[in-house]
Amino acid sequence: MASAADRNPAIVLVRPQLGENIGKAARAMLNFGLSELRLVAPRDGWPNPSAGPAAAGADVVLERAEVFPTLADAVADCANVYATTVRKRGVTKTVVTAEEAAREIHAAPGKSAIVFGPERSGLETDDVARARAILTIPINPDFPSLNLAQAVILCAYEWSKAQALVQPTVEDLLPPASQDELDGLIAHIEAMLEPRGYFYPYSRVDATRRNLRNMLTKPGWNHLEVRTMRGVLSTLERDPAKG
Amino acid sequence: MASAADRNPAIVLVRPQLGENIGKAARAMLNFGLSELRLVAPRDGWPNPSAGPAAAGADVVLERAEVFPTLADAVADCANVYATTVRKRGVTKTVVTAEEAAREIHAAPGKSAIVFGPERSGLETDDVARARAILTIPINPDFPSLNLAQAVILCAYEWSKAQALVQPTVEDLLPPASQDELDGLIAHIEAMLEPRGYFYPYSRVDATRRNLRNMLTKPGWNHLEVRTMRGVLSTLERDPAKG
């Protein structure tokens, strides 16, 4: 059984040009919990002093980055290799979206890798041929120039979303108030409206009450919010300037 | 019936600092088919010469960008306003993921806006209070520093993905009231509460106002509901028995 870290895909950058872009890719990876970066023949060698500042704190990814002479070496231990490209290729190969790839990676046994080509030119046909599948991000056909770090972050994001265990969303909402509390609020506001002629003409009183109730049940206010609204009403019952 | 372009959300950048980041955000938007950029009080004015090169061809987005003095002005015509934040807020407000927001935006009638705070600091609590919901991107809690263009691209990407899924639904719900109408309601209730001492002690006035605004933005009341609520308030301003 592979360990959790082994199940995380490696991000492979093939012949990246600017150190800055390597740093940005590292940052994008770590934003969504990926930390295994592999570099194939980076143009300006490695380490690259421009990478660190661009990583904005994701130094651990850069420090552990491994360098390989060829893509074949970089993915030698990988069972599931995805080649990212936005361009159509004359290659007969399965094409998946980033979302589909993410699901496959979580389900598949063996190590996975997502491979990105150099800035501007993208992956060579030979690099693409090495992959099991093509990963394509559906993009605006009139403006398909996705930069390297952005392509990486979209793949990392989808991988993170697909991770079944990682779904503790920020949830500090209180449960909705009980029907009792809501009825108390509605009775309060009706009692204030009644002597002021709100329900006139009385032939419409049922519809008007229903309307009011619909409006006040719509928010799903919680206990504290209902209490605040009761406070508002109590305040409005006072005479002005006597507050 | 709103046109297709009207259904696309506006991207609102609040007090962005660097022109370069505005350009990168514009590029990220256009990658996934969004083109309506609104800027609230950009630090270095507008236009900004650094934005163009960073937009890498997305000039049309920058050329059409509109500048507003405040967030209130920028979203005055919007019915569905999402405040993006990765930090937990002491605000009782619905929290949705980028994916959920994307689905809601496609389904909801009325204009939508996704609001992003300044680089580093993010949105102020008062800005967040103005929104109907908080949009949070579930991110690595140990490395949550998402840059502006990356946050924008993830939201634009989800919007684009959801577009493919949307079935045109028969919509007999009324669209939510505009931010303008909502501001009118809030001003009305505050004007009634003020002379009755609701905001005493004044040291807490900002928090109390924010609390009230959060509560009243939560329902997503439509035009008729806001008008009904205004009618309720006008009735409460009368003396009892004189109705």
C-alpha cells in the first residue's frame, strides 16, 4: 500500500525557462497540498536564485525538487502520467479534463505525474507520446494563453477537491432558529403592525400575513439573528428621542 | 430577460495595489470567458501602465474596466454579491465554495459580482458585510497565501465549468433586489432606530450596523419583498391607533 504522500501526484516541469515561473508553480502546488516537484533540464540550471522569491514561502517544495535529464527519467517510477496541453495534438490518446484526471489519480494505484511543457511552446509531441493520457483544461478558445503557474494551480486545485477526506469547509454558521422562535418574531411584528392599520383592508388579511411569514422565514435566521430582530422591534416600539 | 453577457459575473477588485496584478487578473478572467472588470479605488489610479503588459493580450478587459469610488457603488446594480476570503470571519453569513457559487451564479436571475480584496490584506470586514455570501476556496491550511490572479482564475474556471452544466431552468422566481434597493432598506431602518437609542453605546456603532447589514442581506429578498419590508417600516413609523 502506497503511503499518503506517495499517492500525491508529482508535478513535472519539462525544460522550464524562468526561475520565477518555477517558484510560482511551487507556490501554486503547495496552496493545494502538493509538494513533489520534478524538473526536467531546466534551461538556467538548478538551483535558480529567481525561484525562491517567487515561491513566496513555498521553499520546502523548491528545496526538495529533483532534477532529471529527460522526461523518461523523471517519470520512470510513475504508473499514471498525464501530459497537459491546451492544443490539439495529432496523437491518438485519451483526453481527460483536470477534474477527471484528479479523480483517476485518487483512485489509481501507483504513482501519478502531471507533466507541463515549457512556457510558450508547451510540450513536444514526443513528450506527449510518453504519457498515458492528455490532460486538457477547457479554456476560452479565443484566449487560450494559460501561464505555467496558472495551469499548475488549476490541476492542483482539482486534485485537492477530489481528495475525499479533505472537505472540512469553513462552517461557523449557527443552526437556523427553531420554529418557536420564528413564530415569536412573527407574532411580535404583527402585534406592532395591527394597531397601526397594516392589515387594512381586512379582506386581505390572510394573504398579507402569509406574505409576511414567507418573507421572514426566507432568511433562515439563527437564534442570535432572531434575537437581534426582536431587539430591533422592541426599539421601534419606543417613542423617538426617549431612547 | 437578461442577455448572456449580463449573466456573466463582474469581477470586482477592491483597492488593488499593483497594476501588474490587475493585468494578471484580467488575463485570468479572459482565459475563462469573463470580461467585466470593476475597480474600486485602485491605489495607483487608472489606467495603470503596468497593467497592459501583465494582461498578455487581454487588453479588451482592461479597456472596458470601470472605476468606482466605493464597493457600494461598484455593486449597486448587482443582486448576487460574493465576497472572497480565505480567512474565517466573525460574520454570520452563508459560506460557499467557488464551485457552489458558480452554480448559483448560473442559476440566479440578476447580475452577480465576485469581489476580491487588496493583495495581502484581503477584504475589510465592512466589505464582507456588504455581500450576500462568502466565497471560500478550500486551500492548504498550512499555506493559504493565494495570490490575486490565482484566486480570480479559480473562480473564473469554476464559472466556466458550471456553464457547460447549466440547463436553462424555467424561472418564475423574481430576481433578488439590487444592492441599491437593499441599501435603501437598511438606511430606512437605521434612520428609525437611531433616534430611539438603538446604537447606544456609540463605541459599538460600527459593529452594530454591520450586524444589522449582515442580517438584512442574508435573505436575498426580491424587489417586492424589499418593498413590503419598506411598507412594514413605514407603518411602524406611524403612531398606533391612528392607522
